[in-house]
Amino acid sequence: MLSKGLVRATTKEIARAAGLSEGTLYNHFANKEELFLCTLNELPSGFVTLMRGLHERVGTETVPVVLSQVASSALEFYGEAVPMGASFFADPELLARHRELLQQRGAGPQRANEAVAAYLRGEQKIGRVRGDADPEAAAYMLLGALYQHVYWRQFLGQPQELDADDRFINGILDMLDRTLAPVGEPG
């Protein structure tokens, strides 16, 4: 799925790469869409797990530290997920089935934005994020910028440069800190 995208990867190829028979694969997954969702949950970035537990981080480390962890994990996750997921848009039927599966499971890419916004609202309630800040906009600014950074890098065929990624993340976090930190306080 990573090298060919979801549309072009066959269950036979996926099973062979996993060292399984195609029948065994279907014992665990009804279709490629389910396998794709499972794959996203298991990617090494740990992004999905981080997003699920983000609400528990309210009031723990500083907001910039938590957002830095989110940003680093998101950048790695998007680097892994964009090539696989982009192929959904090449097949309208597959995209429709995937949307339906996400709705049934209460899942989807919007959940990451919702988790970051909820985390920021929690920090807002305890005074560590400005009261006039917009948590939803901040979540979109953070995750959207990271997604677009990965998308353009991959679209243009540019190699990943860790120093450039770090500078990009730091620039976004610096801008967000100026927007989110209570007046007179650095994040």
C-alpha cells in the first residue's frame, strides 16, 4: 500500500508481502479499506495513539512541548500515510466505501484536528492558552501546515531533510505560541 497506494495494491500482493495467504488476510479484514485503517493505527509514528490520548495531557507538560510532540509525530505520520491515502481520490467508489467505513467507526482524518482542538480548549480552561484563542483554527494551522509540507515534498519528489523539517516545525510552533500563550507569558 505504501509503494503502490491503496487502489493499485492488490490483496494478493499485500498477503504475499505479509507472508500470509489471501484467504488468511480475509479472515482478519473484510476488505482493503479495513486493512488500510488498521495499518494507519499501527504506523511507527504513533500519531493515532498520541491523538487518542491527547486529552490526558492537559495540564501536564507545557503547551509548546505537547504541540512539538504532536507536530513531530504528525509529520512522520503524514509522510507514511499520504502516499497510501492519496490513491483514494483516484477511485470514487473506493473513496465512497472508505468514507462509509469511517462513518461507521466514528473515525476519520478530522479526528486529529478535533483532538488537538479539544486539548487546546482544555489548556484554555486552566489558563495556559489565551481565552481569546481559537483552538479549532490553531489545530488546522498546525496539522494542515504539516500535511501540506509533506504533500508538496512528496509531490515535488524532494527528499526528506530532517533539519528542514525541524525548522518548519519550529516556525509553526513559534507562530502558534505567539497566538496561544496567555498575554505576557511565553508558552
